[in-house]
Amino acid sequence: MRLASITPQRLRSLAPEASAFALIGLANTLAYFVIVNLTVGIGAVKAQVIATLITTATSYLANRHWTYRSRPKSKKRREYSLFFAFNMAGLVIQSGVVAVGEYGFGLTLTENRLWFNFFTCIGVGLATLFRFWAYRTLVFRKHPSDHAAPTGAAEGLAEVLEEESEVGHLTGRLDDDLSRLERPARADSRADS
């Protein structure tokens, strides 16, 4: 069975956009790690702030002129302000994960550089998911004719239910597995009482 035959059309149409975003993200992530490791002497969180500021500018240019080149261009000030704001939110996510490693787990910069890079990878991954969502839905919005707004409450509800059923189809097995795992845990807690 081919993967394309079981993948919903909406996800297949997202693939080119996600691929371009991923390539730009990979290049920026490599640059990010180089900058962080070159500036880590000033502190892990400060190094991440500097790396994020530099890679934000290059990411905006690459995404605007490659990933989302077919999307209508809004006012550059608005677009870049939103892009920068969502990157700063991503920075909070990334730095928060590193701060958990540094302050929560007591990792030291000199002895635990590998663990810092591990926490950085987790932070970058979470922030990347957030940024992808924000860029495609809020910064580089589709033209209204590409995706017409629902004309009434019934049409809007139908669209939401369709999206929910697609997500439910993808996560249904996970929900079943989680509920099976929770049942024995509940039974154990009742037995302990």
C-alpha cells in the first residue's frame, strides 16, 4: 500500500510547502548551532538570543522569497513585524527548554555541552512546529479567493468538523492506546486506596 493513497489530500498538498520550510529550517538550524556554540561563552541563553536574531532575518528572506513566494505580499512592515514577533515567541519556547536544562536539572555549561545541545534540539523542534503554524496561517496568509471564508454558521461548522475528523483519523489509534494505558493505572490507584 502506498503512503500517498492513505495520506489525506490536505496533507499531500502541504508537502511542498513543508519541504521548503524544512530545508530553510535545516540551513538556519545549522547556522543557529554554529552561532550558539561560538558565542556560548557569554551564557547559553544569551547565545541563543543572538543566534535567533541573526537566523530570524535570514529565515524571513528565505521563506518570503521561496516557501511563500506565491502568496500575496502584504505590507512589508506588517509581515516582518508578525514574522519577528512569532520568532520571538519561538525564542521563548526554545530558551525556556534550555533554561529547564540549565536551571531545572542543574546542568553546567562546561561539563554538559552535549546535554545543552540535546535540550536545544528539543526546544528548536517545539519552536519549529509553532513557527510553521504561525507563518502559514498568520504571516504569509493565503489570498481570500484561495480559501473562501464560510458564508454561514452551518458552513463554518461543517469545515471545522471536517478538519476535526481528519485529525481524529490520524490520532485515533493513539487515543485508543492512551486509554488502554490509563485503565490499568486507574485500577492500580483504586487498589492502593
